[in-house]
Amino acid sequence: MGEVQELQLQIMVQETKEANLPVQPSVSDQPTVQQSSNYARWIRIAINTFLVLSGQAAATLLGRQYYDKGGNSKWMATFVQLSGFPILLPYYCFPAKRNPNTEIIQTKPPPFFIQASVYVTLGLVIAADCFQYSVGLLYLPVSTYSLICASQLAFNSLFSFFLNAQKFTSYIINSLVLLTISSTLLVFQKDSENTTGVSKQKYVIGFICTVGASAGNGLVLSLTQLAFTKVFKRQTFKAVMDMIIYPGFIASCAILVGLFASREWMSLRKEMHEYKLGKVSYIMNLVGTAITWQLFALGSIGLIFETSSLFSNAISVLGLPIVPVLAVVFFHDKMNGLKVIAFLLAVWGFVSYVYQHYLDNLKSKNNNRSTNEVSQNSSTGS
């Protein structure tokens, strides 16, 4: 499901604030300057949010269309999720940013072997994760697939508890329970054979693979956060881009090996000629899938640096319920009562998760404000 795109969402990059300027505007000009800056910032946030929501929805629907219209290669469907990362290379031209509020300081980067080990490990896990997503999308209706993907929040919280010392509060536990029930309910629906044209056995395989991919996604995000805090110990724009590009390259290479080892590459030409919408549409679908996942990545990066990683992740998960609605329109998926209940439980679990992080963020800001006031009072008194 584009784990490279999802990778940056849990990086510990807090809100980038404006540094103190050497020349301050006059008192009369301050409100106007601040208002203009706020308007521009909210416009950027709106654009990035649109990229996240539209990119994720379009990429998922294109992936489903690939299978529906004659595509059959799980390895190719996985490769296009990852292979668009070169689009992000121009971002290296931008100067690296550093959060002035971070307390993590690293004078020397870790040894090359350590860095390479992190990138290779994450890349291989991402490759396996994306392959499972491709299998799930092949055997499941889009609406069911997207609702199960919402469980990645629950898995992320679970792995963060063990790897990132995240505390379990009542809201987090509520989120875990609701998202688990939401995904479990989908096992009992009876319309899987009619909506996807696959047997019950393949439906179960798709369900297990999607749950496994969601768990893998939660693990990748927690491992990424762990790598930033324990290994790289820096929170710059370049560090974020490195964590996207290098694992993405490793994952793409791993999927290419799988594509040739499975000999699926030999049937790609036939698949393209037999594609129901034509050869041009076949190529456009693959290219479009790769581009839309990278649009999702661009929006996610923008939200991280305009707001926070929490907000970026929240918008990403918020976009998941959009896909089932679009699937009903474009692929005529059945939205029965069981799916509606699962949908509402998933949204409830999502709101509980975000509200807890909102409380954590509010508490952190209050603590920082109190610390700054104490520092200012101490300076004045001295």
C-alpha cells in the first residue's frame, strides 16, 4: 500500500517553528505580517492535505482497476507502489531543515554499516509489507480492504508500546478495541464471492495478508521512529528524505528480484495486450499508480513540516474511509449493514486515537510554555 509513502508519517519530526528574526517588524506591522503568514501556511496545509487524501484514494482505486481489467501480476502491482520514489529526488535540492526545539543532537552521523543495516532492514520489511497489500487488494473488495487497513493504527500503538515507550491510556485502549472489532466483523460478511469473483479460501488469504500488511506497516513506523531516536539522532529534512529514498530503493530492488524469480515478468507482455482497456490504458494505470503514491508522499512530507507527524498520520488514516465510498461508486462494491458498522467503529477508533495524541500535544505545548516563562523570569530577575 505504498509503505514508502507511509514511512515518514511516524517520524519524530515536531512542528517547525519560525526562528527569531534579527530584525523585528514594527508593532503596527506585526498583526498584518502574522496574518499573511498564517494565511499562506493554511493554504499550504490545505494543498498538502488534498495531495494526501486524493493520492491515497486514487492509488488504491487504480490498484483495484489493474486487477479488475485483466492485470494479474502481484509483483508488478507491488513494484509500482515503490518505484516512484525517484520523483522525490529533486527535494534534495532544498536546504535541510532542523527543528530548533529538538533536544536530540548528533555531532557525527552513525557508521556507514549501521546506516546501511537500518535502510536494508526497513527496505526488506517494506517490500514484504507491500506485497501482502497487493495480495489483499487482489482478493478483497476495495471497501473491505480499506476498512481493514485502518487497523494499522492499532498495530502501530501496540508496537510503539514495546519499541517507543508509548503509554496505553483509556483512549488508546478504546481505539485498539474498536479497530480490532471493526476488522474482525468483516470476516463474517457473506458477499465476498459475489463482489470479488474469488473463492472463500482466497478471500481468507486476502484478509490475512491485509491484516499482516497492516501489522507490518505499524512495525515499520515504530522501527523508523526508533531509528531516528536511537541511531540517527537527528531530525532534519535530509534525514527524513534519506529514510524515504534509501529503503524505497532497497524495497524496489527486492520486488524486482521477486518479479524475475517468480517468472511473472514473462507474462507481462501478454497481460498488457489482453488488458481490457487497451495497452495504453495498461501503461497509464501503472504509471498513474506510481505517481499518485508519490503525490501522497509529497503531501505527507509537507504536512509533517507544516504541522506535525501526528497531523500527517491522522490525515492519512482519515482518508481510508473515503475509499470505500468511492469503491461503491466506481466498482459497485456492496456497502451492507456489516460494513457500515465496521466503518463507524473504525472512525470511532480513529477519533479516539487522534484525541489522545491531541491531549499529549497540548500537554507538551503547555510544558514548553511554562518552561519558557520560567526561563524568561529567571533572565529578568538576573
